[in-house]
Amino acid sequence: MNRFLIVATILSFGLSAFFRKLSVDKMHPYHMQIISACIYLALIPVWYNLAPKHSSVDIQGTIYAIITTCLHICGAVMFGMLLKSSNSTGAFSVMISAAPVITTALSIAFLDEEFELKHLVATLLTLSGLTLFNMK
């Protein structure tokens, strides 16, 4: 199941970046965010009904959700601006794919996740790939 979810997530994000570029070529990224917000609002009943009936909403979890959403919106708007200003959709997507390096570092520092040699190698390969990608 995890492998399927990983592949599905990669496909979803990859297709999303492609269609985001098509969208911001036709409209301002702020307009795209308005449309996205409308879709999120329309899905509230779906998510509410899919949530486990015995689960509760925690104040700390709510604060984290608000922070997450604000950061996601900022990232989505900035990504839209990058895509609108250039024909480097693939390059920008590759560069932004380094975001998990930050997630990994924070997870190790604050969530007590283990850091193994393979994590170090993967991080170094990611950063090396980005360096090569940005060389002219």
C-alpha cells in the first residue's frame, strides 16, 4: 500500500505542477488560488464524512494545520509566480523537489527520527543534482 501511495503522490504532484503551469499561463496565480480555495471549500463535507467518527480535533493539531496551510499557500503562490515568469517548469519542479531535505532535517532534529547513512547519501545526491541542474 505504501508504494502505491508514494507513486500516486509523485504522479499527483508531477501532474499538478504541469497543469499549474498551463493555468498560470492563462491567468494570474492569485486567480488560480481563488479557484483552489473554492474547491477546498466544496470538499469540506466530503472530508468531514470521511473522517473517523470517534476522532476529535485537538487545539495543537489545529494550530499546526493553520501553519501548514499558510505555508502551503505561500509556496503555491510563489511556485505559480515562478512558473508564470519562465518556461522552466521542469527545472523549477526539480529544484523545489529539494524541499524534503528540509523536512528530513527537521524530522531528525525535532521528531527523533533516525538518520542513517542512506539518508545522508540521498541528501547529498539531491543537493548535488540540484547543483548540476543549475549549472550553465
